[in-house]
Amino acid sequence: MRLAIVIWLICTGATLAQPRESFEQFIGEFRAEALAQGVSASVYDSATGGLTPDPNVPNLVASQPEFTTPVWEYLDQRISNNRVERGRAAMARQKDLFQSVGAASGVDPYVLGAIWGMETDYGTVLSQTKLIRPIVRSLATVVWQRRVRFAEDKADFIAALKLTERSGGVSPMGSWAGAIGHLQVNPSNVLAHGKDGDGDGQVDLHNSLADALVTSAIYLRALGYQPGMDWGFEVDVPEGFDYLLATRDQLRPIRFFAERGIARVAGRQFQTLETPVFLYIPAGHTGPKFLLTANYLAFKGYNFSDSYALAIGHLTDRLKGGGNLATNWPRNTQFPNLAQRQHIQQKLKELGYYDGIVDGRIGPVTQAAYARFQAAQGQRADGFVTRASYEALR
């Protein structure tokens, strides 16, 4: 068994994970923690007895497209015209269900439809065994590897074991990271927010779309989703605008930005100027720009990725009949590789602009740090990290 694990680590790349012990040792040592958190000894032993690590997980952890793909490629791949049309048809077939869940929860039914489409292609992937598998094994593997989300992964592993106990000893089915059902909710939140939506007395997000929609609606409200509020607006930014105002540290009323020349694209009008928003510049001053609301932040609570949250918002609009974004993405941009991204973060740290982890993941914290560096250099401070950023900081 130990030899098999060593071979598995070599083949999949041990640098992608940081296990501190063999998988067998981890399963044995984790037992006390699981039992202390309320998992019964019989369920733990039966669920983990003879368990082996899932060999697909390391590559999946390393290649999450939300964090490794330019935002426009991510959107292109997930919001095709075909997916939009299939989504409209799928929602039409379940019109009464979507309307009733939306009315009861206050969550826009098209937001739920967009999450459904993004997560499981309107349920079509739930039967694909390469993508959907018993999550106890997947989560045991993820926790053993001790990725950045170690505490959250442990909580989800324990929640998966509790759900297994509820189902009579059968592991829930889900993704490699443990997300369950049509709208892919992680086990901890299934325990916290899961609700029977079809009246059969069970909470089954995998086999019941009603259960999945109601649960995700409750979850979104818990994340701060506000009924009747849009997720955001594509906008034009005037020349000379102070891009250091593009920060999510403070939400300001739309009026604040309108007074500084920001307007909706294509002559569209804001219905109110009092909605709190922040300005987001995901691809520099030449790409699309957005004023985003608290509902966008709720999407990020569902999946902590700006590419994902933008995709949910844009697909929501497309399902309602909206068109493509008005501004083109800077598709010819050259980006730094992982080592260069780490170098950028390290140099920004040395210069006093960045206090985050040097991990090569370029998110809002790194972008804000680079924007401050740009401003100090007398440049347009749009925070867009490209290969040229590496050259500038090298």
C-alpha cells in the first residue's frame, strides 16, 4: 500500500501537494478529530476502511480554471451561445419551479439558472462518473494533501461523513472538491442550509432539482444576496479617471462614480444612483469595466473567484435575453508564468506594496498592490498584471 502511494505521488507530482504522512496514517490519525466533531465511529470506520487516495485530485487542484485562465477565455468557454440557448430551454421546462423558488427566496431565478448552467451544465454532468464521484474519497484525498483551504477542506470532509451517516452509510456524490448536486454546494453548507424543496422528506441535491434550487437560494441569502438588486453594470470610464478608486475595500453609491464621469455602456441608464457599488477593472483600462454590487460579492462567496462571479452575472443577463459585453477584451495580452507571478508578488512585497502570500495567484490584493506601484511610477494605475509588469519589476 505504501509503495502504491509513493508511486502515485511521483506520477501525479508531489509538488502539487504537501502530505505529512502516508494516506493510511492520515486516515487513522484523523479518526479522533472526526469523532470529536460528531461523526460516529461506525460510520467513520466503514466509510474510510480500505480507502485509497483519488489519483485525479492533484492535477485538478493545480489546474482550477478560475485561477489559471484569462477571464475572457474562461467566459468564452462557459457562456457560449449554445449554452445560453440550452439554458433558456432548460429553465422554460422548469418554469413553475424557478418562479416559485424565486418568489419564496427573493433570489432572481435567472441567477439560480446561471449557477445551474455553470456548475453542472443544467444537470447534464451529474451522470458522468469521471466528474461526479463519492465525495468521501475525494475529500479525504484533498485534506490529506493539505492545500491552502486546509481548514475548510477538513470541515467539508467531516460534513461529508455526517451526510453519509444521514443517508444510511452511502457517500454523497459530487465533484473532486466535494461539491454536491445540480448547483454544487459544498457539504458544510448542505448541512447548514440544505432544505427539502420537493416535499419528499429528503434533502437530495443530486437527484432533486427542487432541493438544489431551494438550498442554493437559502445559501445565497446567507452570503448577503439582496433581493431586487442587480449584480452589476458594464461601464465606460473617462480619460483621466483616478484608477486607484477601483477598490472593493469600500462600496460607494453609484452617484459617486457618475459624478466622476462613469456611465453605463451603450447609453443605458442607471435606475437609481444610490446603490452601493465598487469599480472593478479585470483586464486593464482597455478592457471591460464594471460597477459591481453586494450581490456580486455573494457570487464570490459561492465560489471565491472573480472570473466565476463575472460569469454568473453575465450568464444571468444572457439567459434573460441580453447580449455580449460592449467592450472587447485585450485578447493579445501576454501574461507572466507562475515563477514570474511569484517574482512580481515578491518584489511588490519588498517595495512595501503587498503584504499577502507569495503564491503566484493574481487576485484583487495583488492587483491593488500593483496599482499602487503603477501610481508611484506615474502610470495609469489600472492594476492589470501582465508580462510587462514582470519586466517593470524585475
